[in-house]
Amino acid sequence: MNMFVVLKKDNGILEVVTPPLNGMILPGVTRDSILELLRDHQAGKIQIEGVPQIEVNEREINMKEILEASKNGTLEEMFGAGTAAVVSPVNKIGYNGDDIEVPVTSSGFGIIAEPVLKQLSSIQWGKIDHPWSVPVKSD
């Protein structure tokens, strides 16, 4: 499973961060799909309903940065992504004997994870035309 962290930048834009593929982080189709959708949204190629203006970055992130973001109110969301789980929200992290609360909406998801899951599912089920989906004709 790959992790995504959403941080609010000083200019109000949400930065979606996931660690780069550096040998410790394994590649994955779900990770790649989410990154492509979010980058297309960032570039204005598509609109993911409910997702505000974002900046997508593959960069190192550590618990010190996440803890600091939690303390200063800029930690907006965290979610995992993987083949079986697809998109799974995180609402709490246990760290050094303390719990770091991660914001979620009333649905239990965050403001990025839920629309991304909906977009991926809509592509998968053919509700949204997309190059990843190829209709199969039945005879």
C-alpha cells in the first residue's frame, strides 16, 4: 500500500504528497492511477468533482513533517492506496505513544480521497469514458 498525505500550503493550495519510488517504495497500478488522475486535475485536463486546487508532488515526507503539520493545522488528510484496498482513509496515527488525529469528513474520508475513489470506481465501472476503460461487446 502507498501513502498519500495532503498538506495545506501557505497560499491555501493543497499539496498532495506521496514518497517517490526510491527502492523502499514499490510501484503500483493504483498509485500510478491516482497520481495520473490528480496530475490531470492539477493541469486542468480533467475535473475531479469536489477536489479543489491542488499541487501533486512525489517527494520524501517523514513523521516529523506530519507531526508538525498536525500541530500547526496544515495536515488536511492522509490515505492509503493499493490493489485490494483501492483508497483507504486514515483518521489516526499512533506515534511515540501518542495519537495524531487526521481530519476526515462525516463520511470518514478526506476531501481528496473520497472524490478520487469515486472517480476511479466510475472509470472501472464504465460510468466515465476514459482510455483505461475499453468496452467489451457481448454477442
